[in-house]
Amino acid sequence: MPTEAEVRLRERLSKLRSLRLLGGAKVDGEVERLERQLERISEEPVEDGIWRSVELARDDDRPYTLDYVDRIMDDFVELRGDQVRADDPALVCGLGHFDGRTVALIGHQKARDLRERTRRNFGMAHPEGYRKAMRVMQLADRHGFPVVSLVDTPGAYPGVAAEQHGQGGAIARSQALMARLETPTVACIIGEGGSGGAIAIALSDRVLMQENAIYSVISPEGCAAILWRDQDEKAKAAAAFRPDAAHCLELGVVDAIVAEPPGGAQTDHDEAARLLADAIRASLNELDGVSGEELKRRRRRKFRSLGVYAVNT
Amino acid sequence: MASRIDVSIEHSHAPEQPDSAKPHPNTCPGCGSHYRDDELDAHLRVCRQCGHHFSVRARARVGQLVDEGSFVEEAADLRSDDPLGFYDLRPYTERLAAAELETGLGDAMVIGEASIERRACALAVMDFAFMGGSMGSVVGEKFCRACEGAIEREVPLVSVTASGGARMQEGILSLMQLPKTVCAVEDMRDAGVALISVMAHPTTAGVLASFASLGDVVIAEPGALLAFTGPRVVQQTTREKLPDDFGLAESNYRFGHVDAIVARPQLRSYLGRLLGLLTHADRG
């Protein structure tokens, strides 16, 4: 006997099939996989539910990039600095062994205590961070190492120096580089996927998203301030633009949802890391044996297909 | 499908500004000079007293730049959809309808083919008057088609941007227009076709953080705000003291982010020269 939640999910899936111009081939080919994915989601998010994901995505006890690195990578060596100006601790880059092979890791890093939070700038990277990520991606490309990105940022840092050092251009060029890589790339949104700061490292062959992560064009607070002219309407704003994982999957923005331990990733870091590692491994396995040229072509075609519009007749 | 979530709120929270509080659009914010429409248009909408560049609508911009009669518009039939059933103080569909009525445009970008100083090119021109020139699925799609047109005809693409960034009403799909347009630019690069990016006021957030910054040559209009984050938000979040020219074209030029600042009366001939340099003679 299907539960009410399941019935609603199936309805959502049937809507997905009928969505116009969502990139037909992609939807047709992946409906089965989406069905399996959607089965994992236990309930239809409503306003409270969506706000709950926002809170879970920002939970202080949620595992951060280095918590995962400790658990899923061996021999991790951090690489620092953009080789031009500075090192940006808000974005961690390095090489390590994952499943016995070398991968490049790029990830935003938040922190729990105040001093460390300040040092990590709350996971908000400067252009120097994105330039560091670019040089590590280039290194990976030269050696054929897969690039794994872990996205967890409220957004790129909105400061004077960040602007002067070319924040917009750095985000654009990091994406442009990712569109050129001839090595497999997997990104996972592990907390907050905040706008340009997130997409800068997430133009990947496979984009995954943890069950309680959020991925959005603007923070709920920012959206509320602009459209409602009142920051306190953040829950309404979040409900309106729906940054939750199910919605991102529905729109084809992410390829798969990564399950979290019951109650959320913050309850059991080891289990969360195991589930994340499984998902990354599965994605890398799917990409094994595909030529660099073909990876690049498919990656561009995937992003080219994103968007929903109508043709006026 | 579950019923749409009601996100409307009491309108008393957000009083509309009275019209009298806004300066007249033809009054120069630089020096206070006031112009009739025809006077402004005759001078490419540049203030004759202080050189302030007033904003230019997309069709007017095309008219200023291209050889007369050479512009052929493409993809004019694309319209925004409402994938989220979004509404804030007003439904998105209503905002779209109002913008279309007000501007006579289907969305915030006009694309097509044209020639500038007898050099063939593709064009992608944004219109700030259409919902703040925000980039949603239609702008992203049109820009990609402009790139594809340029590749097909083997001509450079000239983009003119004026945008507040991604269109929030399309949620995450608007963010996806960043990688989408970036991929289209990379396809142009692979095909050996150049992108000339002209940044007009304002070119900010999602548009600056995607195709606009990827021009092989990047040109700014004088006084244009070119910033990932605008001065008000930077001030509010960081409490930093902002330099007087924060985010302006002149500051971007000083920091090495743009190749040139070109005043509007010189823009057409400047583009003509660049197109001459970036067009491959052996390709006809």
C-alpha cells in the first residue's frame, strides 16, 4: 500500500516527464534512475520542510569538507595558494587517494569555533580561492586525475578586496576551465550551495546533492530582502524558490541525491561519509573509460540543456 | 501535484515608493542637466555637460552600433516559462507580462546577426528595462543561440550586457544559466570564433560571473558598475569603507579587469576596428 508521500512523489515524477524543453534526451534516459532516487525521499517538502532543509544544511555539526576528507581519502596532501597572490583557507584543495586512485579534491571549508570560522571566512572564498582551485584542476587534468568538488558555501565573499581582485571574473574562468577539463569530474553539494560561489566549482560531469543540502541562486535572506523587502520573510522566500534536493533533482540540476543517516548528516559523520563515498565511487565508475573529448562534449551538452522556456506562437 | 505554496504577504510590509521620490529618467544624475527624449537620443544618450552615460535600451543600442538595415533578429519568439509557479508580492507570470508590455521585448536579451562598419558579426544585447536585465532561462538560451550562430557563420560575437544578475524568480535554473552560457563560450573558443564583451551599466552578479567576463576583449562604458556584489550589499555585509569608485568601470580598469573604457560615441568605430582584427580573412 503506497503511502501518501509516495503517491505525491509519483505525481511529481509524472510532471517531470511532461516538462517541456528540459532537454528531452536527458529526461527520457534517466527517468528510471530518478524513480529510484525519488523513492528515497521520504516526504514532500512543504514550507516548514523546506526551511528545515535550510537549517539542516547550515547545522554547525554537519560534516564539513575536511571531515569527509579525513574519512574517505588516504594520504591527503593539501596544496595551498594561487601562486599569484595568496592562499585562501575558505577553499581547500589537494590530492589524495580515493579508492586506491589519486584524485584532486576541491572543497569549501567552514568551521565550528569562532577563531577558525573567521580564518576560513565562513566558507566564503575570495578570487584567490577560485584561482587555487583552477591550478589544482589543471594539475589533475595534466595527470588524468578525477576532480572531486565538495560544495559548502553561503556564497562567494562580497568584500571590497574580493571585487578588486576580480571575483566575477574568477568565478567565470573557473567554470570555463571546468568546461574544458578532459578528466572525470564529480561535484557534491554537501551543505549550502550558494550561488556563483558554488557553481564556480560545480560544472561537473556528475552533480550530486546530499539529501538535506540546499542549492540556490541566492540565500533565502537575500531573496526575502530583495523581493519582499523584508529579511524576515526568509522561510517564504525559501518555499518560493525551493532550494531543496528533491526540487533540484526534478529540474535536472543535480543527477542524484546522496542519502544521509536518519535525522541528517550531523547525527553520524562516519555513516554520512560512507554514503557520500559510495555515491562518488558510483559516479566515477560510470565515467570510467569515457574519453576526455567525450566527457567534455557530454558535460557541455548537459549544462546546455538546463532551463525551461516557451516558444510564443 | 501538491497545491502551490502561498507565499504572498501583507502588502503593508513593502510600500511602493511614490513616483515623486524618483528623479526623472531624463535628468542627469551626474550634473542635474535635463534633456528632452530627442535631445538625449541625438547624442547617443550621453550627457553633453558631464559625459554621463544614460542607459540604452536593447533596440536603441542595436541601432547605435550596426550598419543601417543590417540587423536580422533571431529567436524573438522565446518567452520565459514559470517552472516554479513563483510568486512573491506579484506572480512571476504577471511581472513577465508587465515587462513585455512595458518594453515591447519578449525577454531581457535581443540577439541576431548584423554588420558593424561593414564587418559581419553576431550580436547579443541586453535590456536593463526588462526586469533589471536579469538572466533567466530565455536569456541563457538566447545567448547560447547567439554563440551557435556565430560559430555557424564563423563571425565574432559582440555582446552588450546590462544586468542585475540571475533572475531569482526562476530559482536554481537561473543559476544554471551561468554554466550554460560559459559552455557556449567555450564551444566558440574551440571553433576559433571571438567574443567581444561590452559591459554597460550595470553588469553585475551572475552575468559578470559568466559570459560577460569571458570576452576575448572586454570593453566597459564609462561609469558603469561592474561588480559581482553591488556596493550596498558589500557595505551591509562587511561594514567596510568603500572606495568612491567602488566597482566602477574605472576601478576595474585600474585593477586590470577590462581592456578599455570606451565612450559611447567612439564605441561603434572601436568595435569596427576590433572586428577587423578578429575576423579571419581566409574564412571569407
